[in-house]
Amino acid sequence: MLRTFFFAVVVRPLCHVVLGFNVRRREALPQSGPAIVVANHNSHLDALALMALFPLRNLSQLRPVAAQDYFFRNRFLKWFALNIIGIIPIERTRQTTRRDALEPIEAALDRGDIVILFPEGSRGEPERMTRFKTGIVHLAMRFPAVPIIPVFTHGLGKALPRGEALLVPFFCDVFVGEPHFWNGDRHEFMDRLNERMISLAREGEFPPWE
């Protein structure tokens, strides 16, 4: 109930009223899991904003992947991240193998969840997208029938960029792409996924953010 209340009263009004989301092809988002949503990442708002795109009835299925070392810094933040946001905590230490790091995500997909993933890794510079890292390949190989939906967001990096604590209301655009599936070739898979993200970014014809 607390999770539903938080998203209904805080997150959704923030995203749809204060930030004024303009969403293209919302109907392309998965209606149920298992599914993977991949997006660019340059704001603390990214995961919450993507979750706000879904109906509240899907909330229990939505599982954003987040860095354990960041969200487990204190007891309250850990409790909030696990119980209210519903993150899948991932260790980023060198001692953790890539396969081990993906096991919690694989378990969520096995349960039929909708996983929200940011393949760029850590948050980048405001409104500057970098190529996706290859961890998504291992998930695609194990779950070839699971759709991977690319989503490009613009404006969140301006509203609340990395290192800032003060929200600046700024209109945000969201572009949802067609599902992407494993095709048997990791290099071609990554090239096509990155090309789809670039194509979504170009739809808005946004000038460079300085």
C-alpha cells in the first residue's frame, strides 16, 4: 500500500504534471512480464519516471536495476529502495563476476517481472547518451523470447542531473521503440540496439545541451 500511495500521490503527479511528460508510443510498453525495458541514464529521476509510464496495476511487476553500493548507504535508503521503489540491487565490486551480478535480474524475469535496466551503467553527463554495455547480451541470450523495449528520455538530465539535489521543472520527452529480440549474434545485437536508441533520440530533433 505504501508503494502504491507513493507512486499515485508523489511520483505520477511529479512526472505528468510538474515535468509535463510528452510520451510517444506509450502503447509499445509491455503490458505484462517477463520483459526488459532499457533506457538512457543521466538523472536520479530516470527509474521513477519510467515506472510512472505504467499503470498502477503493473507496479508490483516493475523492478528497476540499481547499484547496491549507492542505495544501501544507510538503513532508511535501503528500506525505501527495496520496499517502495522495488529495486533489484546489483553489486558493482570487482569481486563480483558479471554472471553473478545478473542472477537477481534473471530471477526477476523467471518470476515474470518487468525489469528496467540502464545499460550505460552509471549516470552520464546531462542529455548525453553513450553506447550500451554488453551485460544486456547475457540476459538476451538466456531469455531469447523476452522482448527488450528501448526507451529514450530527454529532459530528465536537465530537471535533476547527477550531483544536483534541487529539481528544476523542465518538460520531458519519452520515446518508446519497438521490441528488440536476441538474434544469435552478440555484435549485431548490440549494434542494432544502439542504433535503435540513436534513432529514438533523433526523433525529437533536440539541439545539443550545453
